[in-house]
Amino acid sequence: MAHGVHRTFRAAVISTVMAALTPLQAQSQGAGLGAAGELVDPDTLRVCADPSNMPFSDQSGEGFEDKLAKMVAAKTGRKSVAYMWYPSITGFVRNTLGANRCDIIMGYAQGDELVQNTNAYYRSSYVLLYKKDGDLAGVETLTDPKLADKRIGVVQGTPPSANMAIAKLMRKAKVYPLTVDTRIMPSVAELMVRDMLAGVIDAAVIWGPMAGYYAGKSGADLAIVPLTREKGGQRMIYRITMGVRPSDQQWKRTLNAFIRDNQAEINELLLSYGVPLLDERDERIMQ
């Protein structure tokens, strides 16, 4: 989830160990600390984010993580939000959160050891995307025989590519790059949706939040099918948390309380961006 991010999914691409925090403690003297021994700014929500990674974050402030950051700041008594912009590449954590240039990563896959995870604020999955009025109507798994002769778009190295290989779908697949510089070219998910509407591919397998956002922007009538019924292969469903430094225990507790008390509002925000939310039974959460 580069949450693999592959710009689609941030946390899995980030693989560098966090820098040691000890030298930073001396720098923080007199700067104003949060809880004792923590480096969290008590007045400003300092966010680490990619400057061009819609629908998650963007320098324009239009990403849903940007909107969520404003909500966190307001509900935790911060007076403002400040950003440390850094691309979703190797070294993201080390050069942002680990270097004390910010105090939170708004979206991070649960279980990655580079950060301390809060409780999850949403669950989502990779999805299968296709035209509702086409001959793939009703397909819910990558092993469905209807997909056997179809050309399916998939992002290189992401979990669905392994499942597609097992189902012998990679021979005709169109494989898209794991990372692109979205400052100079469209998001991979946006390209996949365009290609599907142009008939270059018959279907696409994309990380759910990106699929929902770009499918919605396309204006086309597309089926967005969470891959929750896969038997074996790679995991398709992920919990997304906020990432903080391992030392910031009180900050984590504050954020967990925010998530607990504001889950309905968080869901409303995510659904407005087309994020396919899943409950604990893997059923879609609808508006």
C-alpha cells in the first residue's frame, strides 16, 4: 500500500530504516514539546506528504489526506497545518518523520515497521474495474473464466500481479510502472482508466482509493469490485493508519481518540472521494 505506495500505495515502496531520533532531542530544547520526551509540535500539525499524489495528497490541498489533516488539527487543538513535502520514494520516512521535519504521515499501511501505526481509520482493497455494460458484468474474482481471454491492466510488482500470474492472466496483461513522476505525467491509475475507456485494456486492477477517484472523474459507468473473494495468493485488503514516530506514544493515543470519536465524519470524507471502504466483514460501507 505506496500504501505497496506505488504512488498508488505508499508504505510498501518505502524501505529505508528511520534515522535515529536521539540527536534531534537536543535540537528541540526550547522549541516547545508536546508530551514529555516527545517531539510533537503542540501548536502546528506538521504533516509529511507527497506533493503530487492524488487522491491522497497534493500541494493544492485537494487530496483527502489534506482534508483529513485539517480535521485532525481542528479536533486536537492545533492552530495550523504545515507540510513537509517529499516524494513517495525510498527514504521518505527517514527524510521526513525520522528527521523530525513533521509529526505525522496521514496514510500508512498497518504493519510497516518504519513507523508506529495508529489504529486504522479505514480498510480498503485492490479492486477490479470494468465497464458495467460490458461482457464482464458480475465478475468478482481474478479466477473468473470470463477474464481468461481479456487484457487486464495491472501495476508492476503489486499484490494483484501475483494472483493474476496464478490465474494465467499475465500473458495478455498490460503492465504499468510501479512509480511515475506525477509532476510531469498522469497518475498510473488515471492512465489505466483512460486506456480502459479507449479499449486498450478490458479491465484494470488498481488500489481501491485510486480506482474510485479516477473512475469518478472519468464520468463513465464503471463497476468497482473489491477483490475480497480471492482464494489464496496475495493479500488484497489493507488497513490504513496514520504513521507517527515510535517515541511518540501520547501523540498516538491522541490520534487514536480522534479516529474513534470522528469515524463517521472520516468515512463521509473518504466516500466523497470514491474510496471503496470495507467493514470488518469485508462488506462495502456505503453513504
